[in-house]
Amino acid sequence: MGTPNEKRYENCTYHRIGRSGLKVAPLSLGLWHNFGGDASYDNCREMVLGAFDLGITHFDLANNYGPPPGSAEKMFGRILKSELAAHRNELLIATKAGYDMWPGPYGDFGSRKYLLSSLDDSLRRMGVDYVDIFYHHRPDPDTPLAETMGALDSAVRSGKALYVGLSNYNAAQLKQAYAVLAELKTPFVVNQVRYNMFDRAVEKELVATADELGIGLTVFSPLAQGMLTERYLQGVPADSRAGGASVFLNNSDITADRIDKVRALGKIAASRGQTIAQLALAFVLRHASVSSVIVGASRLQQIVDCFGVTKKMSLSAEELIQIETILS
Ligand SMILES: NC(=O)c1ccc[n+]([C@@H]2O[C@H](COP(=O)([O-])OP(=O)(O)OC[C@H]3O[C@@H](n4cnc5c(N)ncnc54)[C@H](OP(=O)(O)O)[C@@H]3O)[C@@H](O)[C@H]2O)c1
């Protein structure tokens, strides 16, 4: 790497994750899509280094990101080794285990056996001694909560993770897990959840519960996988997520109703001097318990665009009413 932008930490204010000592920029970069085995190293490198140059410190991974599973961690590890090794202490690297990762009874959900062996694999793939946050990726209805939380606690006690997080836990599950982790004195700081203008389920209870417990929220898919941007206004581009091989977003998700809403949101965004993506991110970031939005990207320019939200994050009461009217 050349020398990183020396003024990178002057670009935004870093907020605490919940009531922890850990601070993060309003924007984080997720490596779920576009960092797999078939991705261009040069493009991935440009995105990670470009994000770091902007002041983004938090990189969100999981054991299964790819495809194939594990390849995003390898890609990130390669970039880290050749470009950012000297900056390890400035990076907040997160990974997760909880979804299907390898065949047989030990590669899925929340057993101690799965979580701890998966963490070892993640460390190996990324070439690091520890991750900053180790998440349980989704609740496991069958494994005793004490076992899963005990595994997260062990990850910290063994020095392989500094903090732990949960993901996709609802308000009731979060409270139960919080109680177990508090008893263990585990440094549990964050719940990672989906939240965007088209999916507002967390507003019902979880946002307030996180606030009450002092646990931060990191938000995934804040742009509804790209729908809350200009990306699909002229149809479905062949190089987009919906136009490609992803099973998580396809043509049928890009409905006329959604596109109409995005166009209407575009007018509010323009009146604020923002892009649609920036408005969509400001909407999610308006809650104090939302510590950071984790965006995905296929090119650096998208990250630069999204980072622009840091210049104007507050929304007026009137703008919120206009947004509610469009979304209702
Ligand atoms: N914990 C969990 O269960 C879970 C689940 C899902 C995701 N995550 C995490 O959250 C991260 C983000 O999720 P996501 O990728 O769905 O987030 P997203 O930010 O809602 O969508 C990202 C996609 O939006 C498009 N995009 C981004 N910025 C844009 C811009 N400025 N203008 C136009 N298009 C733009 C790009 O699409 P194109 O690729 O089409 O260019 C990009 O790939 C993941 O990488 C992962 O780290 C966690």
C-alpha cells in the first residue's frame, strides 16, 4: 500500500458501540458479496484500501461469505497481509459463525464445537491472531443458550476475540442472551440486524431494547441490497446483485412499487443535496442505538457515495413525515 490518507480520521465522528469503549464510524464495509473466490483481487483491494482511506475501520465478515464459503475471509486476509499489516491495531475485524458451513452435525447453528472450531478456521483464513468481534450469526433454537454463550465467552478468554456479538437475535432473545453473558462478564457489545426503509421490523421493539441494555446495533443491508439507491432506476443492470447469480436478490424483488418509492425518496434526497443511498442510510442512523451501518459494495465509488452520509445525518421532523408517507 502507499501511505494511507493521513487525515482519514478527520472525516467523521466515531461513536461508541452501545455503552462499550469501542468506537466505530457511522459506515462500515461488509464483505458478504463481491469478495469471493471469483472476485477481482485488484477491485477488492481498491475497495478495502479506499474504505480505510475514508476513515472506515470496521470490516464485517463471516465464515461463510464467498462463494465459496470462506473465500471472502481469504481475500480479506490477502489484502491485510500485503497492504494493511502495519495497521492491524486500527482495524475492527469482525467474523461470525452460525449458518451452514461444513457437512455433518458440527458445521451449523450454535454448538460449542461448531463455534470454536469455526473461529480457528476464520483466524487461519484471514491470517490474524484474533478478531475484534466474534458473532453468533443466528439464534439456535435447539442448543442450550448457555452453551452458545459459553462458547462466545471462551473465544474471548482464549484471546481469539476481543468482544462478542450476536446477530439476528430478536428483542426477547437478546434479553435472554444478555443476561447469560452479563453473568459470565463477557464483553458483549453488539447485535447485528437487518434494517432498512423497506424492512423496519426492528423498530417495533429491538431498537428500544438495545438502547435499554446499552448494546449497540450494527445494521446490515441498510440499502435493501442496493434497491434503495439509483442502481435499479433504469432496469436491472447485468453487473448488479439482482442481475447476477446471487440467490438473495433477484429480478422479481425489483418491483414497480419499490421503484416508485425509490424515485419519490430521490426527490427528498435531492432537496437535501444527497443521493438516495445517503438518505436511506441517514434514515437508519437516526437512532442512537444504531452504531454503524454495514454497507456492501461492488466498487469503490459506491463506498465513497455512501460515506457521504456522514456530512448530513440528521433528518427534520418534516422530512421524516414525508418519508413515512412514501413508505406507507
Ligand atoms: N448478519 C447477517 O445475517 C448478515 C446478513 C446479510 C449481510 N450482512 C452484512 O451486511 C453487509 C451489507 O449487506 P448488503 O450487501 O446486503 O448491504 P446493502 O448496503 O444494503 O447492499 C449492498 C449493495 O448495494 C449496492 N450499492 C451499495 N452502495 C451503492 C451506491 N452508493 N449506489 C448504488 N448502489 C449501491 C451494491 O450493489 P451491486 O453489487 O449490485 O453493485 C452493493 O453490493 C454484508 O456485506 C455483510 O457484512 C450480515
